[in-house]
Amino acid sequence: MKKIFVALALLGAALPAVASPESDFLAMRDAFRAGDFNRLNSYAPRLKGHVLEPYALYLVIGARLKDTEVEEIRAFAARYPDSYLADRLRADWLKAQAKNQRWDALLDEYPHLLNADPELACYALQARLTQGDNGALSDARKLWLSSAVDLPDSCEPPFAALVQAEMLYAKDVWARLRMALEAGNLTTARNVARYLPPSQDFSARHLDQAAENPGAFLDKLPVDLNSRGGREITLFALYRVARSQTQQALGYWSKLQAHFSTEDQEYLWGQLAHQAARRLEPDALALYAKAGSFPLGSEQLAWKVRAALREQNWNEVLAAIAMMNEADQALSPWRYWKARALKATGKVAAANALLAPLSKEFHYYGQLAAEEMGAALGNPSEAYKPSEEEIRRAERFPPVQRALLLYDLNMRFEATREWNWGTKSMDDRQLLAAAEVAKRNNLLDRAIYTAEKTVQLHDFSLRFPAPHRDVMQEHAARVGLDEAWVYGLIRQESRFIQQAKSTVGASGLMQLMPATARWVAKKLGMRDFRQSLVNQLNTNVALGTYYLKYVLDELDGQPVLATAAYNAGPKRAQRWRDGKPLEGAIYAESIPFSETRGYVQKVMSNAVYYANRFKQRVHSLKEKMGIVPAAGQKGACNGGDERSPTCD
């Protein structure tokens, strides 16, 4: 353990005068990034004993990683086991050993790594191969067959060893190539094709043509359908067309089907069915039937269930779920819908056996399950409140101290990782104390995250905080919106981070896109509006609630539709309706965008929890989601950008 302190104590005789340890640390970080290691080392002793000491030492060790012995890495991990930096430093050190081909050192330390790292996993395979571990070849083959994306360069030597040992078969290459094409990963497909035997050609040029314009490719059909490569690229082009035009793909397929084996035909029918189901087309189930006995993947089966739900075909729901693997069947969506299907087909006892344990889980499907059981929906009546002493202990916990300081330094990424790592082994009491600390420091996103992890003891005021109620109530009342729904939406949009900004540019508590904000500001007559105002609390909530009310009115006053529209745009929300009325939960389940599907479910679930917290008259979740009217009824929204409010 001494080495870890010697590293700090021996550095920097002449220390520059700086204002605080925090500014010392920021200067250290800048020096590290600039490669100025003398300057880096001169600051380090000032951080000894400070809450950011592990970060200072991480930079010091990182600057000389290739010359660092394992004892120092282990000493760091032993001293700071509650910081994510311990595992991160170990991963950095292991990569340095791999680059120097110190395979024995890597194998000794790699088992202690906690977080999965694909690059290191392949370095470990390399190390095992140098030691004659033939089991590494089997593990390399499993890795090959499990990935539809590009793997790190460190995986190339194990794969080359597979080829040399004649353990990477042509069928393995075609299997991964097909997976990559299904996922649309063309670069991966080209790289995988390099492993094909010379006798089995695959044209990257033809693949590019099929990807760029699959219809034109199928019209010209420049490939030889007698070759495996030609057939695979043609199949790729067919389901590429089906992503936007199922009927066009079927037209091409009717002319080409005879050139393919029964197995390939069933494979393609499964692909066409999947795309038709995602496009919410009524013939999806009929297409699935043509897939015959070909094993469907997890996503294909999930969409078969959704297609059956939209058709109210409960027997098909049961059949599709029965085809899933055990892990997928155990997921909450499929437990719930299996129970609903069993109930609809008269198997009430079997349905209740599934619903009873699910109803005890605090999430969307758990709420729906409880309602199916006839339980009165509500938040736990007895909330556990940590004592002030428990809260003080949480405040003194080093990871919490480090995270709070990192948030103050505007290092949100590092702060969040520090917080999450530090809370991962806490029990319920510790979690609720830490959540209370987060709440008191206005880190409501961490309060929610931490409070949601409890198993036996719960405090729903921490899971569902309600800041700024005066502002929320004023603006919700002004436009006639349900306050609980507004809170449910904000909790999902921003976790109450006022300065939140998404990767696509949405800003503030209600995550308004710039075009939407400008449009609403014009509607409200804000003459001096500028984009910088969107992060201000009153402005953001005024604009967001107006827009939410707008889409609600445009979409028949149906909150599920309006919630979908708020996330993905009014046109899409309209397009996802059916030719007949749909139960709100079925509409939500069959939203094609996974992000929007989860968003709608969580917002509606949140709204019920908030209604309970506010002691409002609580509708059941199923009742709150209501019935989505058939397409073509009043409230249709025409024209304009998908995400912009142009239905005026």
C-alpha cells in the first residue's frame, strides 16, 4: 500500500500557487490532456487526503502506465474499491500489458476486472492461445457467432487462429454475415466476408448497390443466383425494400422465390413478416405463417406478438410467446400479455398465476397486472424514511462526496459514473439515505435512479419527486392539463434536470426542440423570444405545456396518442393508429420505435403514480390509457415535419 502514497509524496518540489484543490485538479486534468507530465506531477501532492485524491492519482499513474507494476494497480483498487476508477485503471493497465504482449501479467489480473470490455476479452483470448489453451478457440468461435457488429482489432488474431485451426467454417461466416446484413451493418458484413473461402465469392460492389438502391438492384439483378453470395445480397435487397414497401418487396419475391431453397424461402418470409409487423400492416400474421418452421429471432417473435395483439388474436399471442426462449418469456411484457391471452381464452387460473407475482413489481406492466387482478392501484402506504444519522453517513460516503464535487465541477459524466458505482452495493436503507442526499443537492435524476433500486423498502416521494409545484400547477391549470400527466412526462423527458439537452438538440425540463419552441413562442405572442430562454423554468414549462395541450386537442384528447406525438411527432402518432379502435395499451405496445414505445409506457405509468402522490382521484392505468380511436376519425394531422407542430 505504501507505493500509492509515495507516488504523491515524491512529486513536485516547487508547487504553483493556486486557489483551491478543485482548481489544482482541473489544472492536472488539463496537463494530462496536453501531455505535460511535469506540470501534472507538480500539482499532485496538493490533492493528497482530498476527496479527489483517487482522480489525481489515476492521472499520475495513467501518465506512466506502461512502466507501472501490478502491485500499484492492486494497491489503488484496494484503497479505492468504492470508485469506478479502480476498475477503469485496471482496464487501462491491462491494455498496456496487452500492447507490450505481457500475456502472463494480463492473465493474472484479467479475472479481477469487473466491467466487461470487448477489447480486453479478445486480448485475453490471445493470451490464452499463446499458452496453448485450446478452449480459447471454442470461446473465439462463440464470440464470432454472437456479434452482428464490428469487434475490436484485438479480436482479429483469435479469429485468424480459428481459421488456421480450421475451426471457422464457411457456414459460420455466412451466419455472421447474414446477422450483420439484417442489422444493416454493411462495414461489418464486408469485414466478415474476408473470411470466406476463395471459392465462395461475395461482391462488396454488389452489396453497396443493393444498399444504396435495393429496388434498382432487384430490377437489374446483377448477381448470379446460383452463388451463395448472390443469393444473400438479393435476400438483403428484398428485406431492405420491405422496410418501406412491403407490397413492392412481395412483387419482387414472387418472381425470385423459386431460385431459393425452402430454408431460404422461410427465412425471407420471416424477414418480410417482421418488416410488415413493424409497419403495422394487417397481413403481417399471414406472412409469419409462411415462415414455416424457420427459427425466428427475439425481435421477430416480439413483433409477431404485437401483430397478433393488434388483431386481437389471442391464440397467436400465446403461440408466439411459446416460441420465445426462456429468458425472453420471463420479460415483463411477455408475462403480462401471455396472462392477458390466457385470460381471454378462458384460462383464468393460469393467467392469475402469472399476474400475481408481476403485480408486485413497481413498473408499467406491474401496474397493469395489478389491475387485471382487481387490486386497487396505489403507492406503498408506508414509506421508509432514513434517519438524519443515516443521511449524514451517506453524505460522508466517499463516492457520494466525490460525485457531489464532480457535479459542482460540471463533470456530469464522471459524477454520474461515480455515483452509480458507489451505490451499486448499497442495501435499501442506504439507498434511500443516498437518494435523500441527492434530493437535498437538487440532483433529482440521481434521487430517482437510487430510490428505484430498492427491493423491500420504498419511498415513492423520492422515486417521483415533484419540484416547482407552484409553477407546474399554474401552467397546467392555464391550459387545462392534468398536473400528474405533466409531471409524468417531465420525469421521463429530463429527470428534472433544468439544463438538460438531448443529442438532437431538445432543451430544458420539457425537452423542447428548437423549431417547436419557436412555433409555440409565436403562438403565445413572445416577441422577444430567443433560444437561450428555453432552459428558463417558467419559459420552458409555459412552452411545453402549451404544446402538450395542443397535441392533445389535435389527437382527440387521447393522452396515449398525445404522449406519442410529444416524443415522435403528431404525424407518426396518427400513422400508428389502426383501422379499428385499439386499447391504449395495445397501441402503445405496437409503437414501431422502441424509444417511443418505452417513453409512452413510462409517462403513462408515471402519471398514475403522481396522481396517487397528489391524492387526486386516480384512474386505473388501463382506464387512463383509454381507447385509441380508429384512423381517419377527427383530429387527423396533415403535412409538415414529423416532429414539428404543423397541424395548424
